[in-house]
Amino acid sequence: MKDVKAEIKNIENLLNQVSLIKKNYDKINEITGANYNVFNILQMQSDEVRLHSRFLGDLLNPKGKHGRGNVFLKLFVEKLKVIIAGTAEIESETEDNLKDEEKAKYKAEREARLKSLNDFSISNAKIEVEKGIGPIRENTTKGGQIDLVIDDNNGNTIIIENKIYAEDQENQLLRYHNYDKNATLIYLTLDGSDASDYSIGNNKLSYFSISYTNHILGWIEQCIKETTNLPHMFAK
């Protein structure tokens, strides 16, 4: 597995690139997001453990301190659509190992998640970081704390398990699935690895693996393109 500190450094370097676009700026004001500094939001010096969730949560939040509204969230949802649509090709490569009913189930789940993302109301979205969903039950199938929850007022929900430092917990993704069986469940790691059976409870859950090294950094690059006139947002 790639070194975690090296990956964090890669993210820092990418964000710092935009600080070279301009050296001088007009008067700072909140509307343009000029007071926004991503490293202040991350509080990197004091809390590296929660760095990634805090970073993602603020950028995805239409009311975040970046002052760019729902632009970053819209880009993220569009990227998820591409990722989920792309799983059809992956599943076709392994279809010989699946029963007909399993194939039909995965196809239906994928189409349902794509419909949810297509119907997602970006303008009415809200973000919750480290959302508590109740105490973990004795059978560990309910409860816990979700890293990121994104939902709208139409009943569409995106759940992100941000797995960087910690090991999988018992039935962790299963608990999040049971919290909202219709949510688009995302398992985010450095390299896009799949969740363990320990996390999914040996259930064939519908979830989608994404990575920092590919998907998140690609999304950040898109965000940077949207902020070329506000390079201070990503300046250290």
C-alpha cells in the first residue's frame, strides 16, 4: 500500500499549484470566497486524522466557506455518475461467475443509483460530517457514525465511508446500508480497494469503491479549473 503521508503530500502539492496563478489580488471579500483557505479548514497541524473528511465536507458543502456555492458538489455528483456507469463494464467481465438473479440485482441497483444521482437536487443539498446514526446494536447491524452524508429534499442520499487510517469495522458498511437502503454508498480509500467481508457482513451490498489517487484528485483538478480566478482558495 502506498505510504499515507506521501499521498497527503501529493494532495498538498496539487492544491499548492494554483497559488502560482496569481501573486496579487483585489480586495478580499466573503462573497468571492477570498477568505477561504483550504488548509485552515483542514486544520492540518492539529488534526490529521479527520483531515480528509473535513476537507471533502467543506468543498462539497454549497454553504461552505469557499463561497462557490454548489459548483464543487455538482462536479462531484457528475463524477460519481461516470464511475457508477463504468461499473457495468467491470461486471460484464465477471458475469460468468454470477448467477442470473445476481446479475439482474446488480444491474437494477446500478440503475437505481444512477437515477438517484440524476434526480439529485444540487441546489437543495446539505452535508453532514461524522453523522451519528445511533448506538451500535449488539448484533452490530445498526448504528455508528458515518463520515459524510449528502442528501437533498427529494429523498436522495449519498453516503461516503472515508477509509484512510482505520481498519474496517464489523458490519460497518452493512450498518450504513441499513440506515438508508436507497442511498448511494461510496467506499473511499487511497487506492480504490474493496471493502472487506468483515465490513459488509458477507452480504452482497451495492456499494462503489473510489480512490483518492484517481477519482478524488481528478475531481480536485476540476475544482481548481473552476477557481482559477481565486487561487487564494488553495494557497497555503
